[in-house]
Amino acid sequence: MNLVQFIKLKRKENIVTQEELSVAAGVGLRFVRDLEQGKKTLRLDKVNLVLAVFGAEMVPENVEYHE
């Protein structure tokens, strides 16, 4: 599951609108919309504010690259 899918799923599970999520996280509504639309450049601190509403955060993870 990617970040966009996670946010949309958690928001729907908790029956929270984008506006309510933005208020709860202390970020702008546009940020939440950009996040859910998969914008490639987002501030990680703001992403973590949104994730914190659902008890989650972004963390480094080891991945394998195949060339």
C-alpha cells in the first residue's frame, strides 16, 4: 500500500472529510488534496502531521534495487 492509498483508506475508515483532516492535522486543505492526488513534492513534516492523526508516521525502510 502506498502513501496515497493509506491516507484515503484511513480517512474513509474514520469517516473524515479532507477539510476535517486538514484541521485536525494543522495543515491546509490544499495540502491534503495534493497529498491524496499523489503530488510528487510534499514537505515530509506536513505529511507526518497528517499521518499522526491516524497514529502513523513516515520512516526509512530498506529496499532492494534490482538493476
